Amino acid sequence: RMDLGYLLACENYGPVESTNGDYVGGIAGTAQSVLRSCWSKCALTGGKYVGGVAGYATELYNCTSLVLITSDENWTGAVAGDWDRTGSLSGNRFVPLEGQAGVDGISYAGQAQPVSFEELAQGNIPDRFRQFILTYQAEDTVVEQVTCTYGDSFSDHPAPEVPQQEGCFGAWAMPESTQVDFDYVISACYTPYTTTLASAAQRDNGRPVFLMEGTFDANAQLDAAAQTQSEDGEVWTVQLNGDDGSAHTVRFTPPDGWSKLSLTLSTTDGKETPISWQQDGSCCVFSAPTGSFTLHLNRDTAPSPLLLLLLLPLAGIVLLFLILRRRKRKKPSAQPA
């Protein structure tokens, strides 16, 4: 809060934040006196009355701002959140970001006027206004700072590796802009790994045809498509998006009633291999060398050896019965004396 005095040629390049308050400004929250020829290039966060140079101003002359404002309230502007109409507003400029206006949603020619950065850079501006810094930060630790020029593509400055966090997948929360137009602080976001992926393809009972176990990031997706399906077999193509080539445990659900079957796996190199699997409920559990493969399922309709062993005694009894019956029919009748 500035009630008295005169501020001349002040500069600010650090963030200003009020978590539950109003009147936030790059140079002053509230200025009841004169601000002249000040420079503000920072991120601002607050409630009402949030402005690039002042949250609320009385006399504001020849100030320049390039700010990023975060506020869901009214009275925000790239130059000032609002100003005292009995005071004076003259010669102020700002480089607009995200559709900003000068004062409380309105820009005023000659008073709070938008300019392009290229136009601004043709004049005499502070060196720090020409320099743009990307700060990569993981929690409270600065990982790396990259110095850029306005308009550079983010792809021209590769981001550092995201610090690892146990049990989580990390990624940088990149700005929506594709070009460097501000001193962005880019934070690392961590998402717990997913340990099981399910295919969208399902059986009639609603169960996924495939479940794949492993450690997957938030972008991983398991796609499964049936190439052929008949009463005797199926062929499925499985594709893990983001496959790193590591082995995975796969749970495959065959059609209902297919208790006897064989599985053959072919990978992207075209090699076909019969695979052994274990029964776990209604699932066939096996290990796949990669996350992408083709599975051939063949139904075994031949009678099982156990069934044959059970039928052999019955067949013997039937055969013996037929032989005895035949002999009985051939037995000669007794002759009278």
C-alpha cells in the first residue's frame, strides 16, 4: 500500500501473490500517490483489484507491463485493476497476454494502451525486459533455468528430465502457448503409475478380453482388436501405446465354455511361439515378451484322455452284453425224446 511519496523508474520481475486478499499489483497494491515510468514483468495472483502495475491507482504515468494475471474476480487489468477517475492515467503501455485489457477489462488509447512486444523492443527498455527465463521446478526445487528470446519455440529449448518420484510418473506442465512470451515457471506434475490396463474389447459378460499388468504412465492405453472369430478359434491383435519393449503379465478371457484351448503368440518380428499358461478363474494367464503382439487361440474339441478312460469300461460292458446276447440267440433248442 502506497499512501504517500513518488515512485520513479521502479522495476519488478518477481511473482506477487495474495492467497485470500485483494489489491495486488506488480509495483504497488494500492497507490494513492504517483507512479511514473515503472516496469513490471511478473505473474500476479489475487482476488479483486489485480493490476500489472497497481491493483488500484490514482496517478499512473508512462508505465509498462507484461504480466500474467490469475484471478476469477472483477477489476483486473494489465496496467491497473482500477483507477481513481479524479486522478490521472497517461502514457501507459502493456503487452497483452491471454486477451488482457488495460484497466478493468478496458483499454484506453494513450492512457492504457496495448502494444506488441516487437514494437516495445524497438525503444529503450530494460535488459531484463528483453530476456525471458523458463524455470523448471519440481516441488520447491529449481531443476533448471533456461534463458530464451521472445518468440522462441519451446521445442528450441529441450526441457530437462523430470526428477523421479517413487511410484509416480512425472511430466512438465507446459504452458498452452507454443512460443516463449513470458517468464514461465513450469512445474513438475506427478501421477501415480497405473498397474493394470484393460482393453476396451469385452466379452458378452462385460469382462475385458485382455488385462495387462505392469507399470504404466497416464498416457498408456491397451488396444485389442479381433482379426478373426469362429467356433474353433480366434486371432487378436494387441497394441500397447507407449510400449517400451518390456515383458508383461497378460490375463486373457476366452469365450464362455472354452475350457480346452491352446495359445500361440506372434510378436512384431513375425516369430510364432506356442505359450504355456495358467488358469486363474476364467482367465488364461501368460507372459508376453512385449506389450504388442498377436494372439492365436485354438479350441480343442477332441475328447480328453480322462473321458476316454472313463468310457472304456462302459464300452467293455456293452460289448460283453452284446456277445452274451448273441450266444443266447444261437443256442439250439432241445429235441423231444
